[in-house]
Amino acid sequence: MNTEKRDIVIAGGGMVGISLALKLASALPESVRIALVEGFALPEPNAASPAYHPSFDARSTALSYSSCLIYQDLGLWDELAEWLCPIDTIHVSSRGRFGSALMRAEDYAWPALGYVVENAWFGRVLLDALRQQGRVELINPARVAVAEASAIGQRLQLEGEGPKEIETALLLVADGAGSGLRQQLGVAVDNKPYHQHALIANVATAQPHGGCAFERFTDEGPLALLPLAGVSGAQHRSALVWTLPPERAESLMSCTQDAFLTAMQDRFGYRLGRFTQVGERHGYPLALIASEEQVRQGMVVMGNAAHSLHPVAGQGFNLALRDIEALATVLAEGVERGQELGELRLLRRYLAVQKADQERTIGLSDRLPELFMRSDPVTGMARDLGLAVLDIAEPLKREFVRVAAGVASLGQR
């Protein structure tokens, strides 16, 4: 079998994989050969009806302020902006309790605390940028079926279009939370099921959201409403992420629109007036999945394959982007010093850079839902007081916002 060589191979062409490819192409010398391998057939350029891709589905993504800075640096922000909706305010509350907190972008002299973009548009912009850039080789549809250590890094067996065997200095595993490649490589994971499902849908309200994102904690689980750009027939739209017990989620997935909207109204209240419409509903089980091993000689596990988080506060994709930024920086510095791309010492340097950010973000996403679902009076009073203090203690609120927005990890002031 003819073995071809690439310097870097990215396994997985979702939003993380393509963002990773774009960032590495921007940060590394043109002599570094980069290939991206994706198993699902990606939409053809200018396709009237894009093919289904699981990363570019009906969901939306909340981009933190740090993610905005990363995409600005890549020159993609103006294109993304056509269907972005800014988050000017974040309102955090607990159903049936007095504690709440309000965070405003204007208090930090930021244009927005974050932005919400629908995945279908997000994926199109990323994929168009990858094709226009022309630096990264796109091998599609194909998948990395087998990876094993070799003298220079990893030897890969591919199934599908393109080369059948590639030897690469560095394999980046970015094929999602259920990563088959991670399993094939024998990378163990910690899997903590939450015994809850996330119900996802777009909803319309009688009153405009005014750029406000709501995080409302209930006894069933957190309910988030993220502002979306308006469309014909639904000017006041928000993206719903509703965490529920599995049986309750299943019931709400299949009930009538009127029954669903009534249940939503009961849980959320009337801050946006009446809920008037709900789009197609989707659901998936929630678990904290974390790879016990993120780096080896010639290999790094990235994105949801490395850490898949609870959706509370929308931290998962933004953490993945900061991982990408850190990895690209470390690899670029290593190339300048003459180090091999897959050298274990270099990859451990990346992990050391990101360790504190990963631990802080994973810990926050893991602990918040449990804290707000506890029903004993002492914990409830402590939560209310904590939210009240956060709302009035400006230095504490400022640091919380900087951490949640990711700018503390990027060193932004």
C-alpha cells in the first residue's frame, strides 16, 4: 500500500475541526501540510439545499466574547455577523426564589457579552472559509478507521475517498463526544451521566428579547433562552436549551404546541410576554465526558472528544476554541524552535497552558446545575444571597463575567 505523508491530520470536520484547521493554517508556516478528514459528506459549494451534517444542525451556538476575538483574528467575523445576535445582557434567576443577577456589556465597555449564531449559518461560513483559503486539504467523505503509533508519529488507515494510508507527525482527534477514534486508540474517558436530557428548540415570544440571554434555574434543571435574529413570521425569536428529567423531556418532545408553550410559560414566566410559537424540537441525553488522556506522542484529543460539558452557561464550544488557540500558539512556538510537531514535550506544554482553564470551566459547568437543583432551605437561602451579592458586588461580578466570557483565560483586560 502506498503510504502518503502529511504533517498534521485533523480527524473530524465539524465546527471544532474546521475552526482548528483554519487556526493552524493561520498560525503555522505554509510548509506545514495539513489535512482534514470528515466522514459525513459536506455540502457542495453554493449548494441550494445543503446536505445534512450533525455539527450544522438546527441548534444554535453561544459564542463568548473570547470566541469573538478568536474569529476576528481569523478574519471571519464580518461574514458571521450577518446572522449573529448580540447578547447585551445576561439575566440569571432561580424560579420561586428572590435571588437574581444582571450583567450588562456596557458595564465593561464591550460591544456585547457574547453572540448567538444558528449552527447552519455558522457551519456554512466556516466551510466556505476553509475552501476559499485553500491551504488545508479536505479529504471527504472519509474517516480515520485505524491509528497506530509509528516512527514519526501516527500511521492512519482511512476508509472512503482519498488516500488509504497516511503517516503523520501529529493526529488531532476532533470527531465528537462519542469519538470512535478515541476509543480505537484506547483513550479512557470519565463518563458522568446527569440523568437529564437537553430539549432544544427555537421559540417566538410576544415581546422582543432586547438582546437579553436568560439563565433560569428550576427544580427540574436549568432553562436557558438565548436571543436570535428575527425572521419573517417570528421577529422575536430565542433559542431554548431546557434541561429536564428524561421522562419529562420525552413528554414535552411529543406533546402539542399549545401544551408545550403552556409548560414553558409556567417554568419561565412572563418576562418576554407570552410564548407564541415553537419550532422543531430535539433532545439528547446529558453527561460530562472527559478524556483521561488528552496528549500522547503524535496525538492530541480536542473538542467534545476531549471534554463534553453540561450546556449550562454555554461553555463547551468556547472552551474548545480556547484550546485551539492555545494549541496553535504552542505549535507555532515549537516550529520556530525547531521542535517536531508531535513531540510529547511540546504537546504537554499545550496541556499545561490550558489545564487551569479546563479545570475551572469544567468545574463550573458541572457544579452549577447540582447547586441550583438542591431543594433544602439552607442551600436555597445561600443561593439567593450569593446571587444578590454577585449582583451588587462589582469587583466580584466583573471577575465572574471575565471568567464566563473566557477573556481571563486569553489574558484580555
